[in-house]
Amino acid sequence: MYCPSDVNTGFIKLVGPILQHDLNTITVKSYPLSISFSPRTTPPSLIGNRIDESTENTCTYRGQRFSLVDVQICAPLSKGYILPGQRLEAVAELVLSFSSNKSVDDLSVLSGILMCVPIYDSGAPRHADYLSQIIDPNIPSCSYTHLVGSDYSGGDYNNFSNSTLTSCIKACCDDINCLAYTYSNGTCYLKNSIPNLIKTGDTTTVAGTVNHNVPNKNICPMPNCPKPNCNGKHNKDEKKKSGVPNLETIFYAFDDDSTQTSLAYKTCFETIDSNNTPSSRSLYVVVFPNGITLTQSGFQQLLIQLNSNLPTYTIPPSIRGGDSTLRSFSFDDNGNKIPTIISQDGIIYSTPISSCTDDFRHRFEFFSLPPRLPISSSSSSKWNTEQCPYYKTSQYKCMPFNQMTDLGNLKDGTYVIPGNKTLDTILMERDQTQQKQNMGDIEVSKDTLSTEQIEAYIGIILGSGIALGALIWMGTLISKKA
């Protein structure tokens, strides 16, 4: 069964600007998602374009728990997710894939959750500690260039296989005879001249020159300095978390960090089994437009470690059930989907949606705070007052309102009543008026309050006082919970 036509399908590409009033329309105050990332004692390692995360990391969506099964650095996946005031385009994306811990046969039940974090390479580093620690500290010691899809043909004086792009550039930097290099499919070619540059268009081939007289500015001259960028600057307001950065630092660079806002949507994608039978599965995709900012040089070094290759994101087998995925399709005369390309790797198609349409306003959510953390985490203090915004009936109780006579004291701005009179003043004025009437000193005026009116007035004030007392009690209860 293919995905229905009245829901999001594939990864959603936003077309058009996201305006502030659009965000106001789709803003949701209660975040349905919480995250829990285990602390680390050693930095994670980069294997291909995947980061090895063997520790227990989970997220929970509306009571359903999901486990982290994959972390990928890939080509930008979430296109068009630019918040008002933003100008940068993402150069890559970090995607955290969480899989359901149970078999999913119903489209209404999520097969997985994706947290998509764009990567930028301009500006001061932000939320970058986790990625920065995986950048190889053994970077080349001289200045160099690297041109993807290019080849310096000729001039070879040495070559070796089973190489990485980083080790190839480093070998050229470390050899005074080397002026240029070409890296292709795991083989490094060192050149003692700078031959003609040929544009091959093959992204697996990278070429460049080295300058032995100019040191690499990413090399830190001081012992025990942070790697990989000792000259990297951080936001002065950020208080860095101690220990080895884990995935939590992507969302909370410091306690009470609230900058990682997000846009979220549910979507449907199709899998194709060995009998070419289609099935539909659902994802909850959360995009964090503020993302991760690396220095330009730091990103270039990360890109070199990826052999200058940013692959397309692939859905892990645990989310798609090990089946192939529908990558592209066409429609027949009856409007039915006809598969044109099926991906065994888990690549799926994208669907454009205009940010100015009802589909965007009805199918997207905007969260002004990052995902919730466990209560025990110090970073979750901002959420402590919002964990349970509602109370059960059994939690309400009546409280004596002892401050009734103080209602007229407006010095602290706490209490306000009609006419700015306390209950004592009203009662005293009534007694004085009654005494004068009894003594015949005054006539009853139409403007004078009757006993029934005064009692009604007092009833209103008492009712307001009780309501105000209940509000004060609830505020006290909430502050104690915080």
C-alpha cells in the first residue's frame, strides 16, 4: 500500500520564506519530545560518514520510546528551513535516527524519529563541541587546497594505496619534494611539479597543491590546547559543559540553553519488499534550523576526513524493516504511483511544500524551546515549570484567604479591587451611614448603597478574594515544584 495523497510524503522541502506570523500560527507550547543521551568518557569515532555512538541514547515521543540507531553526516537534507532573520545556507547536515523498539504495522504508529541538525561553516562556533572532537588532530602541517572532481595529470614520483584524503595531503605536506597531489579511490599520487589541472567531474577524485612555506592556521602552537581549532571563538554567554561532549551538547551547549528551536512534521514513505509489494511507514522529522556552526577551516578539515564526499541520507534498516525504499515514482492514467527507482540503501524522495499554504500551517509545528531533558539534568531547569502544565482535580483544595483586609494595599502592586477600597473601609462607611440615618442626620439618597447592594458588593469582593487566593496557592505550588 502506497502513502495516501492527503498527508506529507517523503522529506519535505520548504519553498518560499518562513515569516514570523507563519511561525506564530503553528507554535506549540507543549513539546511532545524528550531526549536522553548517556555521558561519554571518550570521543566518538567517524566511520565513513557515520559517527559511532555505541552508548545508550533514547528519545520519547508521547509515551513511545525510541532508540538511537544511526548518526550520519550527509548532504543538506532539510532545504528551505530558514527562520526569520537567518541568511546562511547549510553546507551539510547531521541526522540522528531513532527507531521504534517494537514492530510497526500501522501507519498511525511511528516507525522512527529523525532529528535533523543543519551544519554551517560561517561565523563563531555554536553547538560545535560534539563535532569538533571528531575532527582528526593529525591534520596536515602546511597550507593546502583541495579541489573535488579534479586531477593533476602527470608529474607522479610516488603513490600509495589504502590511503585517506587526510593522510594523502599530510604525506605531501611532510615531503619537501611534493608540490601537488591527486587522491582517487583510496590511492594517493604525489607530484614534484604542478601539472595541468583536469576537471573530471568525478567526486571521488580530489586534487590540490601544498605550500610548505605557509603553516596550516588550524595547527595549534600551544600544548594541550583544544582541538581542532585553538583560535575558535565561542559565544561569550555559553558556559561549556564539562567532560567529553555527548549528543546533548548539540541541543544544550550550556545550562538553560533555549536557542535550538525546531520545526517538526510527520511524513509517510514507502518500502518495497522482495516481492515488489509496497508498504507505508511513518516518520516524525524534527529540524533544528539554528543548527551547528563550525569554523570554515574546521568544516573543510571534516570534509577532508569524509574524503570530500557528502552522501545522501539513507534510512537505517531498523526503521525501514530491512526493505528497499521508493526513491522516485511516476503516476499512471488513474493517478496511481508507479515506481521508477527503488533504493536498496534506504534513500527516499522529497516533496516540495510552500510555506505560504494551508498544508504548511496544518502539517507543521514550531517549538520555541529545545527537546526536554530528564528531570535530573541541570539543563532541564527551564522545563521544570512546564513538565506538567495541568493539574488533576484531586490536586485542588480550598485555602483560607487571610489577606482580605489587605486588598486595598496597592504598594506592591499585588492586589487590585474595584474602587481601591479594602473590605474594612467599605464596612466602616456602611456603619457610619447607618448610624447617621438612625439619628436622622441624613436622608437616604438614591446614590447611597443599600444593604442589599453592599452585600452584593461584598459578595463580589469575597468571590474575587477566594479566586485570587486560589491563584496564589497555585503559584506557590508551581514554584515549589520548580
